[in-house]
Amino acid sequence: MLILFFKAAILIPITLVPILNPFGNAPIFASLAGNIGRDAEKRLANQVAINCFVMLLGAMFIGSHVLMFFGISLPIVRIGGGILVAATGWRLLNDNGQDAIRTQVASKPGEVWSEDDFKVRSFYPISFPLTVGPGAIAASITLGASAPSRLSNLLISIGSAALGAAMTALVIFLCYRYANKMVSLLGRLGTMVVLRLSAFILLCIGIEIFWQGMLGLLTEANILTS
């Protein structure tokens, strides 16, 4: 039972981290955070990690029930989420003002965010859809779709899912916590290149998610064969 517990817990970050891609999103996180200072950046990274943990765990255990209640299918989630992800990537790809911001040696004084700023910006667009996008939500729903019915097995499943989601959130926190150090190592030119490439990849991921959703709808309508 203990082996199964840890196998299930390890499966979650192995499955989700490549989809979440926090390392690739770190320059974008730094860009969206702006020059807010180290303490505020740490707080923001911590809040984003908590948001992602709650969203992943919620998607695993109540995601399929919520979709069923509202009559929403996974292809619809992919289409809507794909549009959000693509829009975020497009905005970052065309935002020339970000190139001059992202450097740790900037001479500008740190920005001051209010409590409402932290709550709003930590969730949208950093936590969703940048980090936990429709792909991660769909994968989380799939991971939690086969929850056992027996109480003892259900408790083990909940515990392993919580541990796996916590490990995933820890990876997110570490990548975002040291995003500015990564940016500093890359330099201004390297940061600009990575940011543009990451934004373009994010745009492509959004289009891919949207297309997968369209294929799912066409399959459900029997226009395409699976």
C-alpha cells in the first residue's frame, strides 16, 4: 500500500510538470511581475504555487463532476482555454515594453502592489492560464477520474494526490521564485530572446489546445472518426 501511495504521488508531478512547464514560463513570470522587488516576488511566487496546488487538486477530484453538472465537455474546456492561452502568448509576443523591464540590474525603484493587486495578478494570468492551463486541467481531471470507491483506497488516493500536487507546486515555486536570477544570468538580450520564444511557444500551445478541442467536438458530432 505504501509503495502504491508513493507511486501514485510521483506519477502526478511526472505527468504535470512537462505540461505546466514552469521553467519555460519563468521569464514570462518575471515579465508579468515587473520590478516589484525580491520580497514581493517571493510572495507572488508563493501565492501562485498555492493557487496552482488548489486548482490541480480541485481538478483531480471535482473537475469531472463540475463539468458533468454544467454539461461541459473536455473539448469545450480545451477550446476556451486554448483561446485564453493563445491570447496571452500573442499579447506577450507583441508587448515591446517588456524588453526593457526584465533585468535584475534595472535602476528603476521597485513597484508597490496593493493587496488586491497580489490577489488578482497572482491568479490571472500567471496561475491561470499561464501555468495551470486547459492542458494541465484536462490531465488532472484524467488523473482523478479513476478514483476508487472504497473508503480506505479513496483516502490513500486523496493523500497521494495531495502529495503529488504539493510536489508539483514546489517545482512551480522554485522556478518562479528564482525567475529574476535566471533572467539576470541570461542578460537583457538573452532574456528578450527567451521571452519572445516562450511567448511564441505559448501562442502555438494555445492554438494546439484549441485544435485538439475542435477535433474532439468534430469527433463527438461524428463528423470525424476517432
